[in-house]
Amino acid sequence: MKITIHDKAKVIIENPLSIHNYFGWPTAARLKNGKIAVTASGFRLGHVCPFGKTVISFSDDDGKTYTLPAPVIDTCLDDRDGGLCAFGESGLILTSFNNKVDWQKEITDDPYKLAYLDKITPEQEEKALGSTFRVSYDNTTTFGPLYKSPISSPHGPCELSDGRILWVGCVFDGSYLRNEDVNDIQVYTLNPENGEMNYVGEIENIEIDGVKYNSYEPHAIELDDGTILVHIRVETSTFTHFTLFQSKSTDGGKTWTKPVQILEDKGGAPAHIFKHSSGTLICTYGDRQAPFGIKAMFSKDGGETWDTNYTLYINNEISSDLGYPSTVELPDRSLLTIFYAHNTKWDDPAIIMQTHWSFEE
């Protein structure tokens, strides 16, 4: 496979006139009206920040320009990540999640953040806490109420060929704890009309040499034959592994194959899977090994095999705080991959960027 990078990676979402200028964990999607939507968590002070809001921005010229980011989910907690699922004739689901107040207090000594967190009442926290989402039926002109999901994933659910919305996600806790008695990755269907979630199945936990590894941040896609393919971020607390595992379902998400590792131990994560008009599957993921960057891998056989480690962007060792790429296709069949990174130096805030590229056999 040959990769061609057409333009230098450029910044598409930032807030440079304010100290609230950290943006991360984006997702891009093509809306049914042709616009490109990009969501992310923004207006933050840093990677962990109670002021985070999940925002959305649009391009109606295939990524040349974007609107200023506007908040869609803005609770009193640290609204993180942004996922998108375009569905139906004009629908869009925008997802996010947040964390418990006590957990946020444990990992910050910033008096500004602590003073804000102290003002959040238990009632306000209970109302806001969750893996959250809102639904639009008019290509984002308006959004409905805030719903909650029992699972979360950085890029959101996917629409199946029969019109159902399937969500493969990690069981939500609110403090990054893991319940050893349940499987980390579970599967639900989502009714966007009322926010109702119905359990479908789950993927077995991943163990290596008898040790359970952390599994989370999955992304799923339906293939032409109805198979559902999912890639899962898997790592250890000591980061001896930071990689991707793959599982498949042929019965609508009820049962799944045993997850298998598809990248080397520190190959990168999390993943976003995209089907190109050529039929080629493209998985993009962040590489947090120096020199840090965004990579892609390709499959021509429905995920049976992957051609890995194609570099789309190199961070030149500025910061390993980067990744969460996702991809959309342009009319000329080239691609835009949107991600977050520190563009200039380590202590500058992260921002949302894109790279324009194409591939050929």
C-alpha cells in the first residue's frame, strides 16, 4: 500500500484567545446533508479538567474551513470525548461521558479546579454523571434532551444496514474503576426516539498469561455481509501493552469471537474503523511511542488480515498526549483524518487537527 500526504496537517479547532484552550478526543462524521461534523471535548484547561464541554463544528466545503466550536453537552462535570453516529435521513447522535467529583479531586491540586468542584452539590453530580448523549433529527439544527447510556465509547455507536443503532462500549463507572465480576465490553441497541438502551451481548474479557488486561474504548462497524467488526483498546497499568484487539459477531452482536491481538504490544490505540468506497477497511489509531503520531492500517478481506503501521502524522516527540483519530472520505476518494495533538510544544494546549491523504495499491 502506498500513502500520499497531500497537505501539512492543520489546526481546525482551537480557542487561542483564552486559557480554556485544550481540545481533545474528537470524532468526525459525514452528515446526511453532506456536511462534515467534528465533535470533541473542548474549552478545557488540560487533559483532566472539570470545565470540559462536548462541542461540535462543521465544514460545508470538505474540510477547507470549519465553524467555531459550539457546546452541545455542557454539564457541571468534565464532559469528555465526543462521538458521532449519523443515521436515518437526517439524524445524528452525539455522545460524551464524564467523571465523579471525588475522582477529579484525587488527581488535581489546582486550586481553581478544586474551588469549582467544591461547589458541585451531590444532587447536581447525580443529575449530570454518566455516559451521556443527545440526538438530533434535523442535521444538528436542534438537539433533544440529555440521555444516559450504561456503556461508553469515544467514537459512539454505529448504524446497521437494517436501521438499528448498535452501541459497543465499555461499562460506565465514572472513576475508571473496573468490576472484575463483569465483562468490560458490552453491546446494546439504542432507540434514538426515546434514548432507551437494550442489552444485546458482551465480549469476553481479555487475559494474557492468566492476567486480565484493561479493555475499553471500542469502535464497531458493520461489514457488507452483516458481520460486525470491533477493535478494542487493551493495555496494562504499566503500559507494557497499549494495543488493539479485534472481535467479530455474525448474529447482530449477541455472541462474539475470542478477541485476538492485531498490533504489536505497544502498537497504539484507540481505533476508528472506516469503510472506503473501494471496499477497503481503514483503521486509524494513535501511536504513543516516540516520535508519537497517527497511524493507519488496511484490510482488503473484511478484517481477516491487516496491513499495519502506515504513518499519517508525526508529532516529532512534542507530546504523547495525542490520538483518537477518525476518518471521512472526500468526493475525490481522498481522506481526511481528524485527531488531537500538541502542535508546537509540550506545555501548549492540545488542539484538533486534520491531515489530508490518500492511498493506492
